Amino acid sequence: IDTQNKSGSWGSPDKSRPRQIFVGSVAAHKVFESATTALCCMALMEAKDIGVDVDAPLKRGVDFLMRMEPTRRSRGDELYCVWSLAYVTQCLSRCALRGECGYTKEQYVRNIRRWIDYIERYQSDVGGWGYYDFDVGAQRPCGDHSASFTTATILLALREAKQAGVPVDARLFKQGVSVIRRLRTPDKTY
């Protein structure tokens, strides 16, 4: 709670560790800010469940997310937006189910649908989601730049959105699960 920004968000570029992660543009920092904010809001919801008073910071965080436009890829080779798309979708879906922060379910559903539109946009041709595209840099990720952990994260977010009453194309689940199965190694690791 003490590190929440005035905007209601969490996170900021940390210049003390410039080589920690490959970030090619300022837009990538905005992606991480929204993903971090969504994760913090979900943690606050968990704290609320055990009796901690987090209503005010949770409301500021959710207000920040509700004002945001869905994140886009920051450069041709970076698809970090998948983290933001997944975690914001997941967070707002939980808010819709719980009736958090003063928004109607319809307001949440409408907003979540916008984020899912971008999830669909960044699905690779084979059905998964990745976070780098060093080979092609295409408008729509093509080829197989899917990763098990990004694909699984997106699938979990889509499941929560569906539980919250947001229409989700069954094709997204079918193709995503197919990629997860294909990426599994013979010893059942990924």
C-alpha cells in the first residue's frame, strides 16, 4: 500500500537496474505498470478476504485499470503486452464476480471485452501466446512464438472472464490448450 503511485498504479522504471530486462521502449514500461497494478489489486483482494482494510487503495488501483486502454505491443519484437492483457483481464474479472469498487458488472464486462479483443489480436497463428517475436515482428504474431507460461496465463485469465459472464470464443481455449499439450515434454515438463 505504501508504494502505490498517486495515479493508483504500482510500479515504475527502476534506473538502478538498467540491464534487468530487455525493454526497448517507454511503452513496455506502461505494460509492466498495468500488469503490476493488476497483480497488486488481486493481492489486495486476498488481503481483504482475511480482514485487512484495503478498500481505498484497491479502489484507486481498480480505477486506474478501468481508465486504461488495453495495452499494445511496444515494438515489433516485444509482446510484453500479453502480461498486462492477462493480468488486467483476470483482475477485472475477479472484481466483476465480487462486485468490487463500485462499478457495475456490465461496466466490468464491457471493459474486459476490450482487453480480450487484444488477447485475440496477439494470439499466434498456431494458437498460443508468446512475449518475443525476434524473427518476424509482424502486426499479428505469426509462426510459433508461443510459450507455455504465457499461454497458460492467458488461458487462466480467459477462464475467469468467462466465469464473470464475459463471452469468450471457445476457439481461444481450444487452440491454447492444444499449444500447451504440444509444448509438454515427454517427462511432463514444459
